[in-house]
Amino acid sequence: MHNEIIMIALVLAAAAAGGKLASRFGYPTILGELIAGILLGPPLLGLISGNEALEILGEFGVLLMMLYIGMHLQLRDLRRASMPGLMAAFGGFIVPTALGIVLMLWFDRTLLEAIFVGLAMGVTSLATKSRILVDLKILDTRIAHVLVAAALISDVAVLVAFASIIGPGTEGGISLATAGIAGIKAIGFGFVALIIGRWGLPRLSRLPGIADPDRGRALLAVIAFGLTMAWAAELAGIHAILGAFVAGLFIDTGVMTAKASREVQQRLATVSVGTLAPVFFVTAGFEVSLGVFQTDLLLLVLVIVVATVAKVVGTALFYLPTGLGWREGIVLGTGMNGRGAVEIIVAEIALAQGIIDTEVFSILVFMAIFTTATVPVLLTIGVNWLRRRGELVRAGDRTNTVIVGAGPIARTFAKLLAETTPVVLIDPNRANQRAAAKDGLRVISGSGFEEATLMEAGVDQAARLIAATPNAEANLLSVQLASELGVPEVVSLLRESDLKTFEGQLRGSGIEVIHAPESLADWEHAIATGGATVTRFRVNPEPGEENGLVAGESFPIVVVGSNDTFPLTTGVSLADTDQVIVLTRKDSPHVEPTVARPA
């Protein structure tokens, strides 16, 4: 018993260290957890190993993780797919899957192994790309919407196929008959789940105290429902992970309030993704065989290469009929190349059931690691390529900009951004409200960190929220709440001293920062009294044209691009044709220009 406890502690520590290191380099935590299991576990150093307690914790964590993923995605996300998302999903799934099956059969592997590897090559990890979409500041673009929708469709299709195939009775092999039976079971379970989710849960939620329960009781009720659906899936001959996932899909704002749903998701994410599921991924690393680099090196290399090329080419080919351009199709393919949690989960289960051997499992793990590692690099190159060509298109039903604050700086942002997008300001100060109204701006009275006020300002239709008050803490509270409410791009005005104070809070948060001068109050006064002017500078000026800022006396705030006007945040990439809008004090001395070159 004591040995099991200390081993659980060591595995949790390894998961935390590996996940943090992976996040620091911009990769999903699952990669760090897998690598930690390989390096510290039996495959290499042998410092930690598995036991029955770890196996139970890991399996429980995976079920909760699938429940959380289902809650986080929601069925309504499928509506964003439209034709482009469907075509990208089909191309990115069908081509790699077909080529993967052919490749494995060519190497004389069994049909079941070939199907597993093919489906694994068709997987697109949704979690893998969420962080990079934030880092590239493209959450409100068409490519991001299509990418997320395509990944969702692909993941659901692969999950259903995997869960059906690895259900009870498949250990001895698979045939057209067993595949057909598995498909019928999956459809039957889906139909029953649909009745429960769309008819039973909404009626249950109308009972007193159910729609808005206390936080602890709500979390327990959600977990109980998820485990019940997982059990029902097992009874239907489908793996429990599909039952937990489907349960999460049906728990939406029609069952509980939006606030209660967010709180449950946050707590569920902490328990599953943050605590228990990492145990599963670290121990999955224990099962990897490094001998595959000697015995099956050619197959491993071919699987990785074919998976990558087929994903990119397949996505681009199927995307052509949408008429949105082959370049966008290629960039989508690079973004869809990552594999992740779903693949590792089903591969580990298949290994445990004896459907695949250690060598095939190891190939799938290393494919997940190598292909996922390409996503940040290739997607960054592709997005910058589209941006330089002016082909990075904003899209979706979110078009508004909400600005928290209506002081002089906030009003300046509003007037500049209002040229290309509807803008609404939020401020409790009556003087600021009157000044904004005088400038012809719409302003809501209230606080930016109150949900009711944000909803009144139309945050559910906002593509961007900018917190531009002189109060750093209020700014951060506002952007954090906006992010929870689903605003794709959240931006906060912060000084250098604020960055140091809130460094831990900002790391990995996805919050973009407008670097403000320390003398923010002086700038507010200068703008209010007419002591500051607005000037435009080209990033790449014509010969003889001045390009620059006045050192220490300038405040760059906005970028005017070929397709959009957006706040100038730290680390933003600038095209040669972009213009930077700068606030400059009228009484400032002229010095050498200092506008930064494109990042």
C-alpha cells in the first residue's frame, strides 16, 4: 500500500513537470506527460512504474476527461462547420486513414491493426491547436473556425469508430459482420442518448434547485451522469469513453445556467485534465518500446511521413471545391496534422485488450509526438504566409468589439476601431459616459467584470474585448471573464510594472497585452486636454518618408492592416504594408525613429 501511494505521488510529479515543460515550449501538456513516462518509466530509466491503483486512477481520469471534452465542445459547435469544415474534415480523415490501412497491410500486418493505425492517422487533435490559435491571434478568422469545426467532426467520427471496434467481442478479430453490428450498436446507443439528452435532461433541470445548484452538488451530479452513460455504453457493447463523451455533449445551457456550466467545466477540468488524466498519459508512456527504432524503424518513419503528407494533401484537395483557395487548404492541413489525447486513449485501450501489440502501440505514440510537434511550426509559417498575401480572412458571426473603459485612451481606441467594426464601451463613470456619447460612441453603464453588463454590451457577439482602464486588476478580471464567456480575442492594457506583478497570472492565459507607458495618468490627461496627437507611420515607408516613434514620448496603439484594424499587442507580426497608429505628445522633442520591423 505504501509503495502504491509513493508511486502515485511520483507519477503525478512527473506529469506536472513534463506538462509544464511542454507548455513552456508551446506544446500541449499531453506530449510532456507521454515523454515523462517514456524517460522516467520502464522504457528508459525505470525510476517509476505502474500498479493497479495507477491504472484505476488513469481510467477514471480518462472518463472524466472525455466528459469534460464533450461539455466543452457542445453540439452547437458543429453548426460552424458548414461546407468548408465538412470538406476539410473529410479530406483530413479519409485520405490518411485509407493510406494508413494500405501501408500496414503492405507490411503484412493484420486487418485490425491496419484499421487501427489508419484511423489513428486520420485523427485530428482539437486540444493540440487551441493554444497555437490563441498565440497566432487568429481565433476570429475563417481558418480558425474551419479548423476547429473540422477537428471536431474528425474527432467525433474517429471516436465513434474506435469505441465501436474496441467494444466487447473484438479481441478475436473483426469482420464485416462484427463491424456492422458495432455500427448498429453505436447508432442505437446514440439514439437512446439523444432521447435522454434532448428530452429527459431538460425536464429534469426544471425541478427546483437543479438548474442552478451549488457548485459542489452540480459537479457531483455531472460526474454521476457521465459515469452512468459510460456504464450504459458498456452495456450496449461500446466502450465507456464514448458514453462519457456523449454525456458531456448533452449537458449544455439548456440543462443548467451558463454560469453554473462554466463553473462545473472549470472544476471538472481541474480534476480530469489537470490531475487524473495525466496519470493515464504518463503510464501510457510505460508501455512504449524503444526497440521499435531497431525492429520497425522503416515502418515508423513511413507512418509519420505518410500521416503528415496525407493529412496536408488530403485536406487541401477536398477543400478545393469550396472555392476558398488551395493555399488556405494547405494551411488547414498543417494545422490538422496534430494527434493527441483521443488517439493515445484508444491505442492504450486496444493494447490492453490485445488488439494491437507493443510495437504498433509504440508506433502510434511516436507518430502522435512527432506529428503534433510539427503543428506550431508549420501552422505559424502558413498563417504568416496568408497574412502577407492579405488572404487571412476574418469570419464567423462575431463581429463586434467591446471595450472596457470609456476614458480618454479607451475612447481613442474606440474611435479608431469603429472605422472597421461595431464598438461598444463599458464604464461606470458618468463623466466618461457623457464624453463617449459626445464622440458618437455607444456606452453601457456598468463594470466590465460583471457578466450581466458584458452580456448587455453584446459580448456573445464580440470577436474581441479590450480592457483599457488605468486599473490593471480590473482589466485582468474583465478579460478573464470575457474569455470564459467565449470571446475569441481578449486584450488588456498593462504597464511594465503590471506585467511583473501579474506575470504568473498572464503566463499561458491567452491574454494579449497592449504595452502601456508607466505614466498612464499623464497620457489620459494629455489626450483629454488636446495635448496628444494621433499619427500614422508605415512599417515599410516609401523613400524619403519618415517612419518612426518619438522615444519615450510615443504610445503605439493600433495597427491598420490590409483587411483589419487591430490593437498593437506585444509580439504581434507586422506586414510591410501595415500602418502603425501612434499617440504622440505635442510638446515632445523629435528624436530618431524607432518603429520595430515586422516580427
